[in-house]
Amino acid sequence: MKSVFHEGELAVQRRAGVEGMARRVGGIIDDTISTAARDFFRAQPFVVLSTIDASERGWASLLAGEPGFIRVIDERTVSVAARPDPGDPAIENLLAGGPIGMLVIEPATRRRMRLNGRAQVADDGIEIRAVEVFGNCPKYIQARSCQFEPGEGIEEIVSHRGHALSERQQQWIREADTFFIASAHPERGADASHRGGHPGFVLVPDESTLLWPDYSGNMMFQTLGNVTVNSRVGLLFVDFERSGTLQLTGRAAVVWDADIVAGFVGAERLVAFQLEEVIENNGGGNRLRWQFLDYSPANPR
């Protein structure tokens, strides 16, 4: 019988010594959308997408709308009635079709679900045909309330591109308690996931390098499994105060060296990231208003 996991995921599970547990947890992966998932999707004001550009680089993107803009059409199809902001590579990536990962997360309750499949552009946004649908544990999600306010926001959306992080962008990342990561497998498709910790959990050694701890999670290792096979990933940092976004694309590698990992509280591994391109967007299109509630009790201290 074909495993729900690909060779990269299995390799990381073996190295981490959790193969048996991963097989049991993997039973949550389905190819249909449940009634509970349908209701959950419909209630959310934003979604994070993982797409791949023509150069096979990964990008993570934020789309937002009035609750109800994510709609389940049938047990395998989701409609997202929104388009990426101007300047977001996801616009061209979606027009080309291909694999897509979707993360639907409710920070206030720490609930999240992932749906991976194939995308096509529809009249009112995007249509996604599901291949994998599953929930995730609430670990490392900082509780925030989030509201979509269609009547407000910056009218002119401005994007800035570069190949190195400015001092201000480096500080933005150093102060972050949350980011999202897009990864992909050549045959199994794209995936969007979440990473969180106390501010400072992402290190920025220089203008093109990031390093962060990988904490204990669901043991399936979709992201690290993808990275093991395909190093190209995208990162998304959200400015929760001003609603701007920082999109990074580059290459990632898993760091297993025990001596290095020991320097990071709670880490089981590390991930090193090398930047290729960065896009800063002033966030005029998303019009999300966030309020911090509290840090995840699972965050290592």
C-alpha cells in the first residue's frame, strides 16, 4: 500500500526516531473536506497560500476577505474569493496553474487546518482541488484576534523588491513571534505551514541568512520532509501592527548537529535559510486588524 508520506518525510521521521508515531498520526490525512472543516473555513478572514513560480521557487502569500470568502463547493473543492495583492508572485504562479498549499488558521482559538492540492484561477478568485486535508495541533500559535475591515486600508499598494534584508527588515524578523513557510515536493505538491515562538526565536546572522529552531510537533514532518528533497522554500512575515507583509524566497536546510542544536532552548533540530529575494508589501489589500492576546503556552522559554 502506498504510504501517505513521501521519501523526504520518511527520511526525517527515521532520523528523528518517530516512524511508528508518524504512521499513527498520518491517519488524520484525508482527501475530502469534512463538514467541520467546511464550517471552519467559512468563518475565517484570511488564508496563507503556498505557490511555486516559473523558476521553481516557493512563495508564501496572505489573502484576506470577509468571513465566507473561503467556501467549500463540494467535498474536494474549495473556492477562495480573493486575489493576491499587486506585486505578489502568487498572481503569476496561480495563472500558470499547478500545485498549491493552503493553511487556514484561527489564531484566537489556535485552530488550524491544511489543504494541499491543485489550483486554477476562477472568475471571483481561486479554485482548489484537494489532494490532502488535515488538522494540526495548536502548539506555538500566539493567540490573536483578527478582523477584516473592508472600508479601511491603504488605497495604493506598494511593493519593494530586493536581494538582501535591510536593517529594518532584519529587525522586523528578529522581533517576530510568528511566520509561515511554503515548501513543496516535486511530485506530491505544495504545502503551507506555521512556525511560532517567543520574539527572537528567529535569528538573523546577516542580511541574507536566517536560522530558527524546530520544536516538537506532529511528527509527520511535511515541511522538513519537503526541504530534505527540495530546498526551495518561501517565508512570510506579517506586521501585525501595520498589516504589511515580508515575503522571502530562498533555500533551506535542516541542521542536525547536536552541538549546535544544544544552544537553542527546546530545539530538536534547526533550519538554516539562505535568501534569494525579498518582497516588502505595505499591506493595503489585506485590511486585517489584529490584536495580540497571549503567547502560546507551548513556546520554549
